[in-house]
Amino acid sequence: MTQAGRVAARAAAAERRGLVFDIRRDAAHDGPGIRTTVFLKGCPLSCAWCHNPEGLSPEPELSFNASRCLGCSSCVTACPDGLDPRTRQRAAGCAACPAPCAEACPTDALRRIGRGLGLAELMAELRADKPFYDASGGGVTFSGGEPLMQAAFLEAALLACRDEGIRTAIETSSFAPPEIFMRVARGADLLLLDLKFADEGLHRLHTGVSNAPILANLRAAAREGLAYALRLPLIPGYNDAEVELTAMAELAAELLASWRAARAARAARAARGLSAATPGGPGSAVSSDAGLGGAPEPELHILPYHDSGTGKYALRGLAYPAAGTEAPSRGRLERVASIFEGRGLRVRIGA
Amino acid sequence: MTERIKALRKASVDAKPSFSSERAVLTTEYYRERAGTLSTPMLRAGNFYHLCDKKTIYIGEGELIVGERGPAPKAVSSFPELTCHSVEDLRILDGRPMTSYAVSEADIEAYRETVIPYWRGRSMRDRAFAELPEAWLAYYEAGYFTEFMEQRAPGHTSLDGTIYRRGLRAAKEEIEQARTLIDWAADRDAWDKDEELKAMALACDAAIRFAERHAELAEGMAAAEPDATRAAELRRIAEICRRVPAEAPRDFWEALQAYWFCHLGTITELNGWDAMSPGRLDLHLGPFYKRDLREGRLTREQAKELLSCLWIKVNNTPAPPKVGVTAAESGTYNDFTNINLGGLTREGEDASNELSYIALEVLDELRLLQPQANLQVSAKTPDGLLKEACRVIRNGAGYPSLFNADEVAQAMIGMGKEPGDAREGGTSGCIETGCFGKEAYILHGYMNLPKILLLALNDGVDAESGRRLGPATGDPRSFKGLDGLYAAFEAQLSHVIETKLHVSHYLDRMYARLAPAPFLSVLIDGCVASGRDYYDGGAKYNTDYIQFVGLGTLSDSFAAIEEFVYRSGRVSMDTLLTALRSDWRDQEALRLLLTNKAPKYGNDDDRADSIAVRVIDTLLKLLDGRPSPRGGIYHIDLLSTTCHVYFGLKTGATPDGRRAGAPESDGTSPSQGADRKGPTAVMKSLGKLGQARTGGTLLNQRFLPAALSGDEGLERLAALVRGYFSLGGHHVQFNVVDTETLRAAQRKPEDYRDLLVRVAGYSDYFVDLDRDHQEEIISRHANESA
């Protein structure tokens, strides 16, 4: 991006608002060091095992936890339309309502999921832990939902973080148009890229979308030598068949080879004394690593299935599509790891 | 761990704390014969000599460092000249279920026949309580504050490096020199100074005599010892005890023994709060270690064994039991010796050395109740040392605690101390900042901030007793906004402080006149030169602290009122007052609303954090910089030790949603469970307080073990500490234990005897804590991986 382009982008960014359903400080498993993770609301996929179902809808919602309800009816009293939010008697206007019902609830049994945030408000929250990012090599991770659903806001937030010296990561399904994906990806210091299925049919079946754009985006990121880690959510009964794992391992190895070639080329350019101009451009934290050969090799993180999301479906009155799935055993995880390690990948179990 | 250390450790851990009347009887004997014939300092020094000359000398099997306060390990002395136990007190100590002390019938007999008849009515506590003003007693009994000096002598004493450079014979020469400088022509205090200095010289002789008696015993034991190796050790012990503390130590072993005799001397002379501490142990002993190693006299393993022996000695000295009403309460065996590691040199460079690592290993392997140890972390502290400390912390015993050496030095420089002295200081007791070896920094007791807010919400009338204790500050329903309420709070606070100071000064003068400490005065810089006792302003620096408790509960209470009564108006003051007085009867929804929806200190939320800052500003305004009669200057401390539980029991429901009787927040930690945004937000909140303006703050954080697993877990913990200290944090301590373990320990205490947990500025055995304290620790928010 040119200097003028960045100025224009910043001006536009000031106007932008995002829909966020959580901001979690000192989050583990979302990249290196001490991090703050921003969960952006809305996702085009519908993975059967999703443990953040509150991130699916791109609209604000109410959630109700009956076990915490005192029966005090403060919510009914607070509702401008006199509705009872506990009985899901909701009007069309609920999504846009600032939800005084949830604000009045003394126990947080009733909660509003999703709040609109301007960039300045978001940055105020993100810079709060700057001393800890600095002490730990951490930063901010944008997750979801699918953060690329709010690409313009995300891009503005990444730029603002870079302006303030905050390192960033995005955690994404990579399901987005290629030009949008790459533009956003170049603005982040680290990409945490989901790898759910190599097989198109299985991907469509269990996530509801094609993986063709995803694979294209993964290849583009690797080909450009962007810093990334692949994240495999290991869901027994869905993507843990030997043939599928082997296919994913081959894909991961292909991406790694492509990434190494890109880095080697960049190092060679640097060695020839040429400018290490990369598509990220000057000021890119990625490019500052370029050509030094010190960039860490992309890893593969195996994220074992856990059922902590089950309760969230109940709160939303939904059935859990992956009900009955069991967490993989330690032995199984190690066996899966060995498939990837056998193809030269560095594997971590857990994030 | 060597076989020797295993055996000594086991003996120490297995020994049951017991009460010994030996010191009380010897003291009674001496006072009965000599009181009235000598000046008070000479009477005190004479009594100290009598104790050193007559008390039972103990050298245990396999010991390398020798000497006990009582006749045997964990036999605890009493101090009837300060506080005289009744027969009933002794029976309670013997029989209470927790932190009991075995009391023999012979000891009870000695008390009934000899000690009580002499001291009842003569002990300082008896004399003080006969004179204390009604207003003070009313506040005291209602739980607005405690008073340290009603039970124990002023303490928090830590040493600098002087004892390793100057033996007591050389100290005596300095004392004699000081006597020659007394201006008998013009100084109205000339006689007092001369008597004090003579007493200091006699106290040196007493400590030397004490060491010599150990030499005599060791020589006798060596002669009778069939094992040649042990006989040689005993002869070496005898040689060391003839050398130190009379002369300066020549090697590492002698240096440790010299310290231990000085430690024993001070805790035999009096029962000062927080016993005694070597202060910056690695800084002072590092040169001995290095030289011995270089000259082939010592190996790393031998140094570690000797250091372990000192550790075990400290563990052998449980805190002296209290008297009166508190005898029935469980307390702690911990006497708060807090060894400082790492930190800065006088010149401001990193002070850590190999001994810092060895000490951490000893701490980790021995896992004893005492001594406490902490790492003073400066920006110059090597990452490797911090990480090693984090590794020990992760093992879950609650230590070492971590301090910000740069902030500690900055706070002391702000209080007017010379930079070199400040950097060579550290923190003692729990978290109290002081200039080791050069300062008398005396704590006067805890003050219950949330209860003072309730006083303001009740127009100065104590709600529990119905008595008017404070000034009439008006009906809260008439207050205009938070500022009106705050002004009433400040008026009540000021009244409580003034009432407390009156008695603090009274007791302070009593100690100076009736219980000077000439031996301690020899050890602390300034007392010899000024000819004044440690308790009479003799030290180079003199500081007085009051410790304020419940900052989190208080700030959350103000924030809840501001948010719901004044800002949104959703709750009327009348409704709130009624709910508080009835302890939320039929008002559970209101209680939960205030608990869950009001801003809370500890979430990096300025709506609550700014109130905490305002409270500290007020405390500073009311107290900081005020002179004390001893020549000291008042500063504030923000720690609670275990007092937040006691104060909680004495305090009605508070506007933050806390129920009557529930614990208050501890130290400067957020209210239990109120911190919902993780440790970084907590640390950000505390980073706003301007902690270097205080004599210390305290932050407890609890982690589930899984959150700190692996090398990354250690690095995360270290980064949290570095981040917090970059924000000006003073102290942080971690409990790394899961709730299931704590619950299991409650169910089957016999299986969890050695489960150490961080309480508040110190670690204690979980099963020795009473139920209230156990629940309080479980209720602290446990950080897990998000």
C-alpha cells in the first residue's frame, strides 16, 4: 500500500464499526506470548462441531441461561416492548435493540451476544495489555466467527495495531475471496489457518461450504512466504480417517515446501543486496523478518476436539450437531501427529 | 538432598510445637532480684545475659548450624514481661484443634507458681490495657483496627552486611568509643545514652557467652562421640562458636552460624513481629561462597547443605503464641522470616549470584513452612533466575514471592533514604519495604476500611453495637452524589486514624521506656552512634506504618453506589441502606445486581480503579509524612496478612454485594472472584495505584496448574511478572493449585499435611488454616487458560 493509500485507509477506518462477541485478555492458544483475542461475530461456515456457536450469526443475539435465572422479572420490566425475553418471545426489533433487558438482569442469565464497536473503542481495549505483549512477545489475535466476514473492519484494526507497535495474528477458516484474503493476510504478523478437510466432499458435508477457495488461499499465503501455522481441529468421526489425515498431511507438506521456496528466494534477493520488497511492503513486520533465514518454520497444531461448546447450544435452544463425539485419546493424538511428522512437519498438540 | 538434610528435615517437620516456660521463669527470676536496682536498658541487657548464660543449650544429631531459641527444636519461649499468658490461655493453646502448642503440666505449674504471680499487673500489656482510652477500646473491640504492639514487640527487623564484617568485640569497641563522646556538660540525655550504651556492650557479651556455651557443649559431645567424622564436625562447630559472633566470620559456614546467633539473640531478647531476617542473604554471603569455592574449602553441594541447615533452623522456631482473646483463634506457626534473593547492589547493578540459585533449590527441595523467601526482580535480573523462581512457584508451595526491586528502591528513595541504602534494602515480613540493617520500620496494626465506609453510611454509629463511635457526618440519604458520601467517609477515617495514633504512640513510648532492645540496637546502624535504642529512634532511619485492609471491597462498594444510586438512579440510597442493615434479606436480586453489574476494581475499569486511587490519595493525605514521637515518619502499607478474614467477620454487608461476615479483599488484590478479565487486567488496575508512594502492596493470584504447564507456561508467568513490574507493581505471589486438590485436603487433611498455600504475604499449611481462611483461598478467582 502506498503512503497516500494508507492515509486514506486510516481515514476510512475511523468510520468503521465491527460486531464483536467477546474480547478476551490473556488468552492462551491463540498465538505466541500473552495475547488479547477479539472474537468477531458472523461465520459463513457451519461446522458440526463448532464450539463458538454464538459466533455464527452476523447479528446481535440474546442468550438465556435458565439455570442462572432468579425469576425476578427485571428483564420484563426493562423491555420497552413489554416482552418476556426468557420465553424467547422476541420481536423483529430485538436484534437491533441495545437490550436493556440483559442490562437489568442481575445474574447475567440473560446476555446480549455481540456489540458494535468503533475502531477507536476497539483499540482502547486492545492497547490495554500492551505492556504484557511487550514483555512476552505477544499481541492481538482476531478470531471469530470468521474474522474475514468483517474484512474491512479487520483490515483497519490490523493497520491500527501496526501503527501502535502491536503484533497481530488472525485465526481464520480462509474462506474468503482471494483478493480479500491476501490483502488482510498481509496486514497480519501471523496467520493461524484452519485445516479441516482436504477432501472437497467432506468439507461441503460437514462445514456447508466448498474448500476450493480455502485451498487456493492457503497456497497463496504459503507461496508468498507469509508467517503461518496450520491448525487442525481433530474431530473423531469427521476428519480423523487415515486417508483424510494422509491427504491433509500431504497438503501441509506441499504448503511447507512452497513456503520454504518463497523464503529462500527472499533470502537470495536480500543477499544480492536487492531491496527485500515484498507484497507486504515497507513497514510490514513480515518483511522485516525477510531474508534473514530466522523466520520460524510453519507449524501444524493439532487441536483435539472438546465438548466445551455443548452448553452454548442449549442456551440458544439449539441441538448440538456433533453430540456424542468423544475427545481423542492421547495415544490417538500422538499417532495423528506422527502422520504429519513423517512428512517433515513440526507438530504441536494443543495450540 | 543429602541424607543428613533428609534426617534433619524430617525431625523438624515431625517435631510438635511446644510451649516452654524456661525463658519466662529465668526472666521472672532475674526481674525479681534486679528490678529497681538498674536502669531499664541495663535491666534488659542483664536479663538477656542471664538468659544466654542459663538457658538450655541444644545441639542436635547431625546438625552443622547450631542453636535453638527454646530448650529443643520448636519449643517456643514466652515473654511475660510483655504479655503474660493465663493458665486458661495455656490450656487453650494446648487443646485448640489448630496451630496448637503442647503445654506440659510442669509448664503450667511454673506459670501458676512463679510467672503469673510476678507479672500479672506488671506486664506491659496489663499496664497498657489499664490505661487505654475508652474511644480506642470501642473501635478496637468492634474490629475497626488491630494493634500490633499489644501482643508483641515492634519488629520487622532485617540485617545488612555489617555482622559479616564486624564481630561483636569490634562492636563493643565502637560502643566504648561512643560513650567517650557523650557530652556530660550539656546533653540532658547523657545519662540515658550512657546507660543504653553500657547495655549494648553487655548484650554483646551475652551473645558471645551464648556462642561459647555451644562451643563447650560441642567439645564435650566431640569427646564422647564414637564416630570420628561426626566428632570432627563437632570440633569444627566448637571452633566456629568460639569465633563467631565475637569476631567476623572467615568463611561461608562461619558466616551462616554468625547470622544464626544474631537471629537467636534478637528473638531471645524480645518477640519482635516477624522475628528477624538475614535480608539480602545471597548478596551478603555470595562473597564467602565464592572465596571458599575458589580456595577449595567448599563445594557447591556442601554450601547447599549448610544453607539447608539454616533453613531447617528457621523452621524450628515457630511464632510465639499470643495471649488473651486471640489465644482461642487459630493463628499461624509462621514467624515471617523472609529471605530476600536477587535484587540490586548498592551501586544499582544486578546483585544475584550462584547462591541465589542454590537458595531457590533449597527452598524448592525442603518445602518447609519457614523461612519464606522472595526474589527481588529488577530490570537487570537475569531472565534465567526469574524463570527458575517461576519453576519453583509452579511446584505449588506458594513461594518464592516476587518483588519489584526497582520500585522498592524508588519507594525508599521517595521516603528520603540514601540511594545506596535503599538498593541494599528490600522487603520483610510479608511485603513491607525497609532499609535492611539501618531502619526501624514499625507496624502499628491493620485498619478496616470497608467498616469505616459503613460507619459513614450510618452517620458515625457502629451498626453492630448501636454505639456512636465516630463524628455525626449526616444522613446518607441527604448526600449529594459520591463526593458527599466520600467526604463523610474521609471524616470517619480521619477520626479512626487519630484515635489509633494516640494509642500507637502510647505503646511506642512504653516500649522505649520499659522494653528497650540493646542487642537488636547493636545490630542496627545508627543506634550506637546516637546512643539511643532501636525502639527509641536510634536507628539511622525510622518509619511507622499503618496497614490498610479491604481496598478492593471499599472501592467496589463506592463504585456500586456511584453506578446504581447516583449515576443510573436504579437503586435508592434508602433501599440500599435497608438491604445492608438486614444483610440483604429478601434482596437477593439487588445483591446479585450489585455483585455482577457494578464496576469492580481489578478489571482495568477506571470507574472502579479511579476510586481505589482516590482512596490511596486520601490515606496518603491523612497519614503520609506525619512525624511519630520516636522521631519516625508515617507511611502507609496495604497488606492484610490474614486480617481481611477477621475484619470480614466483624463487618456487616457492604454495597458491593458482599454478605455480612464474608472475608474482605486481601492486600491490594481485587475482591475474591471480582476479577473476571484475567491477570493482565488485574495487574493493569493495580498499576494505576502509584504503588511507590506506599510502603508496600500485595497481590495474590491463583493459577490452575494446567495454565502454567511446559516451558511456555513458565515464560508466560515470567512475562506477566515483568509486565506487572513495568507498570510499577510492588509484589505478586502465586498459588498454583487446583480447587479439587484444596477440596480434597479439606476432606482428608491427614493426606495433605504438607500442602503449602500462599495465604497473604506468606505460605502456610492449608490444613492448619481454619475453615474461613480455607474457603477464602478457594474463592480467589483461579486463572486458567482462556
